[in-house]
Amino acid sequence: TSESEKYACCPLPPYLEDSGCVIEEDDNGGRPLRDVCFHLLKLYSDRSYELDQLLDPRSVTSDPLDFRLSWHLWEVLRALNYSHLSQQSWGVLNTSFAAQLESEGLWEW
């Protein structure tokens, strides 16, 4: 193969694994979507790795409004003293998960 050809597929989220070596572009920042495990490895190797990419629901599920895992992952990361998520992103994460719970009839949570 030539130097410009890829020798491995990108670490895609589970719902995109069967789509082949396709780079899915993020709508907001032009960043390609990656699997949440990839982001966790990057965070492990670089403690200042951007948490917005890691907590993006699309790194886990095809539903961009499903914040269940993202919210719980953020709570675990906070317990491990990761605190470099912006206030705006933190607010969006909390309110989105709260709205999701309310829509499921779990408003007391």
C-alpha cells in the first residue's frame, strides 16, 4: 500500500462498526467521531484531554439525545478529580439528562 492509504479503521462507536473505514464528521466542530473507549485511553495518556468529545452521546449511541452513559461517566470522572469540563458543557449535560429522565416519567430522579 502507499503511504497515504490507511492500514486500520478508525475506532468508531459500536453502532458504526459495521460501516467500514468511514470517518464520521462531527456536526459542531468538524472532529471525527470516535468510540468512548478511545477517548478514555486518550484521557488516560493525557490528563488534559478534552472531555467534550468523551462525553458526547454519539461516541456511545446513535441517539444524540441519550445522555445516560455520558452523565454517569462524567460523575465517575468528577470522582476521579477530572474537572476541566466547561461550565456550559456541564450545564448542558445535567439539563439534558434531567430532561431525558423527565420524559421517561422519572422526574423525581
